[in-house]
Amino acid sequence: RDFRSFRVDRIQSCEVLEEGFQQESGKTLADFLRKVGAGAVLGR
């Protein structure tokens, strides 16, 4: 499975829930930034 990106400007509603999620190795923000390059995400 790969990282996906979504356009947040198209979100019409959201709901904050009490439940969380378990972080998985290879699926963290740091992993994403390593894969795509921080400059691409930050617009540099």
C-alpha cells in the first residue's frame, strides 16, 4: 500500500471521534516525507 493524498478543499464536513488509530511502521509522517521529499510537500 502506498501513500494517498486528498484535496482538503473538497471536504464538506468532518467529525472528531474519540477513537484513535495505531501507527504502523512505514506509514508515519516521517516515512511520507522521506518518500516524497519534504521540499515537494512544503512547496520548495
